Amino acid sequence: MTARLRIALDAMGGDHAPDMVVAGADLARERCPNVSYLFVGDEAKIRALLEKHPAVKAIAEVRHTPDFVAMDAKPSQALRGGRNSSMRLAIDAVAAGDAACVVSAGNTGALMAIAKFVLKTLPGIDRPAIASFFPTLKGESVMLDLGANLECDAQNLVQFAVMGTVFSRTVLGLLEPTIGLLNVGSEEQKGHESIRQAAAALRATPLAKNFHGFVEGNDIAAGTVDVVVTDGFTGNVALKTAEGTAKLYAEFLRRTFGSSLMAKLGYLLARGAFQKLKLRTDPRRYNGAMFLGLRGVCVKSHGGTDAVGFANAISVAFNLATNQFNEKIGAELAKLQAALAAAPEGNPIAGPDTPPADPSKVAAV
Amino acid sequence: MTARLRIALDAMGGDHAPDMVVAGADLARERCPNVSYLFVGDEAKIRALLEKHPAVKAIAEVRHTPDFVAMDAKPSQALRGGRNSSMRLAIDAVAAGDAACVVSAGNTGALMAIAKFVLKTLPGIDRPAIASFFPTLKGESVMLDLGANLECDAQNLVQFAVMGTVFSRTVLGLLEPTIGLLNVGSEEQKGHESIRQAAAALRATPLAKNFHGFVEGNDIAAGTVDVVVTDGFTGNVALKTAEGTAKLYAEFLRRTFGSSLMAKLGYLLARGAFQKLKLRTDPRRYNGAMFLGLRGVCVKSHGGTDAVGFANAISVAFNLATNQFNEKIGAELAKLQAALAAAPEGNPIAGPDTPPADPSKVAAV
């Protein structure tokens, strides 16, 4: 028997868990060769579902716990009180080498707090970041941080640029992804101090050749760069603003096709083409936000997703785990550190040896 | 002859100035009863254009200056070096009582810097803010600040809420507009300190009954609240992200209708309905960002707009000037101040008597 890559699944996280977790695992199985699953949660419920998905049952182990993290729990509560929660035990399995990666559709803040506590950050990375990818005019791009760190200094932003670059190479297959720092203008004097310092630091690294400079909000969807780097507050607002705007236009489209008999007939003719568009822009296609910078692969699925969306999140985790994503981040950082070791103005991407960031600035996502 | 409301126009600001300024003034003339114009800029060019627009010529005065502010000038340069620029002289006309309001499609940062210096802020307002309105699922809403102040404290945000409320009443005709603070989650413990303090302060004012609490990026297009309050950095990114996403979907739509013969036929049938949608979502309809909080009405048009968009910006300025917008802000602030005078925890919206905000935090837009 071939060695299977085992994925730990928080079976109790998400609005439609555990049903969509098991069904999603079944869908993902077809896209992830030699995968196996460790379901963590209410064993009776999970076993009952596995009966309906015999192909999953054949590659599944179940770890029972009656506890789970509530969707509205505070991260600190979940961290202290949730030691036997399905989320915590699924992450523990990664830390123990019992699974290659973990996927959860549970409470984001709790997942980040527990993952950070259990897995720790990678050498050279001060703070993990949440990343996701998006449709653009040119294809797809990656943005980070989407909410793990509300305030970021220049060093955090440079580390995010490194992680985003490796992510873009690993998951989107781009050889030389371009990087942009999200700002309110493209001129050098614009924006917060931390962003301007990060720009200067990036220009002093080997990433300089791929650094496009500042980008603005409209550049995200335009696909001006492959990796959009920002702090977690701005990234979270931008992500949700884009989602809201997409919904608004989908609704405008629906109303327009329903507004007259001619428009309705027009829709009947164009329906095939619009179904393709719907597939292309299906938010489930973009489900699966990665927690980058941890010593272990942790993927967060949207809480309200269904089996199709959850299967996508599993695929992303599978992809990161099989492609030695974390090892590549380490190698990339080492390369940058070496190039910068003798930099006269100091090392802009120095890691854990530098004083820790102000703890008051750490997000309670 | 009836007294006419005179609008000062920076004839040289914008990519297509002065042509679109004069043509826009002609279009706006039909919507603004008893308007007259003060064109400031290159007299020969303006006079030549007025010959083509005799109805405008009849209500126009021209103030000549050969100087203008370059689109890429730094605000500080424009302020120091541009004393005879068309932008500066148009704003001076408002300060001198020679015009009721001013419209410019020139450099945003320069316009804000000069308007702030010449007109000063309203009593009780520490910082002016840029506001604009947007299409939503429910109609239209207002967001501010869109880029005048990159960092804002709680007091600034509360003052923005007051200005946004009065704006929404005056321009959108809402009696009791609801207010939301843009954040990364709706729970009380979320977000930056300044946002949480602003929420607490708003709950202690007479605006509390209209204060919805925190809203997220997706709430902007959903129309969850009528007034979205945020700092200038976040607002600018959110505005441009929404614009970029709208463009992306328009392009997806274009590609979808062109993707097959059936889809093309469908478009022919639905074309009428889509032309209505295009009108509804035409960015020119939303042209005209207001500089709120100044002792004078100043409206910024998009630099790349045409006559139709510029006419909209003129209409917005006309609307604010005829509706005593600034007087209403003053009255609303006075009402809040009175209600708060004896507040035990101090006055959360105190004006100029409080120490001035950290000047290093003022934006170079």
C-alpha cells in the first residue's frame, strides 16, 4: 500500500458540520491522490455519515471528542477552555506528526489562536498571516494578511511578501510572481510609515526584481500584481468589500434579466454562457484561506460553505502539504537573509532575534 | 433679475480641462435653477469654449490666470507655490464670498490642502473628510473619509459620523440615516482601539438611536447602513476595491455575452435592460466627492471624468450650497454638544478646545 497523506479535519466546525465535512472529504478524495482522513469530533455522528460515503470510510480514522469551539467563542476562551475541542485535537494531530495538515470551517479567531499556540511560527517569521486567492482580469492573485494581524510593522509586511511569493509559486504555479504593497496611491511618499519602510526594505532584498511598488484597491481585481501585501485590517475590509460588490453586481444582473420579457428571452439564449461565468466566479472556488507562517499547514474554510467549498479547502491544504510549502518558505527566507547579512542599514527581514512586536497590536480576530 | 447662486469652477483641473468643465457647466445649468459660474483659468481658452456654449456665456464670468496645479504636484508644493493657480483662485472666491461653492477636477491632495488652508474647518470639526455616495442593494449610501486623513482618532470618527448624517439628510433626503463604523467584525471587542472608542462615544450621543454598530466590508454594497464611517486609508482602499471589482464584473459580463453565438443573440434581446443597468451603475453618476467640514462647499470631481460626470459634481455642490449644508452641520454639532455638556465621562466629540491631533498623522493625500 502506498503511503497516504493524512489530512486532519475538524468535523464539528462550520454551519453545516459535520455533514458537509464528510461530503466534502468525499469530493476532495477524487482530486487528492493517496489522501486519507482523520475526522475529529462526535464519533457517532461521523460514523453515521461515513456509512453514506463508503469510499471515505475506507480511508478514514475517527477521533472522538464531544467538545467543539462555538462559532462565536472568543479566541482566548477557545484557547484556554477548548483543550478537548475537535478543532484543538485536529491541530494537535498535525503537531504530533499524525496528520500532514488540518482543515477547519470553524471560528477563524479561535483557529488562528490555537494554531499559533500549538504549531508555533516558522523560523524567521514573527507573525502568521491569512492568505487567499481571488479572480482578477488576468487570472488569479493572492492577498495577505486578511485578518490575523490588525496592525503590522514593515518587517511583518516584508515577511508576508516572502510567504505570498512562495505561496503563489506553489499553489498558482507562477515562477516569478510580482508583489505589490496595498496603499492609497502609487507615489513614494504615500501611506503609513510602515508601508513606506516595507517598500524600502523590499527594494533592498533579492525580491526587488519582482517588487512592483505600491498598488491601490482597484489593482486587486485588475490583477496588476500576483501578490498583494497588506495589514490584516485593510486586507479584511478589502476582501469583504470585493465580496459585497460582487454580490451587488450579481443581484443587478438577476434584476436586469428579470426586468422585461425581452431580457428574460435573452437570458434563455445566453444561459449556457452565464452558467460558465457562475462557475468561474463561484465563491466556493476560492474557499480555503491559508494560515501562512506556521510550522504546519492549516487551512480555514468559510464557515457557511457546503461540501463543494469544503472540498476546495481540502485541496488547497493537500496542495500545500504535498509541495513542501513550509520548507520552501524557509529556504526563501534563508536566501534573503544571506543576501542581507551584510546590508549596511540593518536587516529589514530579521526574524525572531529582533524584539517581539508590541503584544497590544496582536489581533483578536 | 433673480439672485443667482454662483459656483466657482477650476477651469484648468482634470485630464480633459477646460473643455469638459465648460461643457459640464452647460449640462448642469439645466439641473441647477438660477445658477451662475465663475470660471477661473486661461481666459482665451475659456472664452473660445464659451462661444460654443452661448447659454453658459450668458451666466459666466471669467477670471484669468495662466497658472494651474499639475495633476502630480505634491500638496505642499501646490499650497506654497500655487498662489495664482486656477485652483487657488477658485477657492479664494468662496472664502471672499464671491462664490457659494467651488468644483475642481484637479489634484485631490492639492485641493484638500489649499481648501483647508484657505477656508479653515467648521467650528467643532478638527479635520475635514472626503465623502462620496455609492450604489447599494437598497439604494444609495455615503462613506467617509475616503482619503483626507490616513489615521483618525475616535473624536475624528465621531465628527465624521455627524457630518455623514447631515450629508445623508441633505443630499439623499433621508430623515434618520443609520450609521455604521467600518471594522473587521461586528462584535464589540473587534478592531482598532480608536474604532472601539468611537463606538462607545457614539452610544453616548443623541446619534445613538441611529448608530447600528460595526459593519464589515460586505455591508457597504449591501446597504446595511446609510452612512459608513472609517479612516481615510481604509475608506480609500475600500472605495477603490469596490470600483475595481465592479470593473472586473463588467468585463466578465462583456466576455460572457461575447462567448458564443447564442449569448450574442441573448444580448441583442436583453440590450435595452442592460443599457438601463449601465446607466444605473455609471460611475459618472457617482462623481463628485465632497470635502466635508470646511467653512465653504468644495467638491472634487474625478480627474478623468467627462462633461456628464463634471455636471454631476456641479449638481452636488449646488445641492449642498442651496441646502445650507454647513449651517446644518453646525446646528447638529451644537445639539450634540449640549446633550453631552454634562456627560460624566467627558465630551467624546469635543472640538477645537481639545489638543490638536498629532500633526504627523495628517495625510499627504
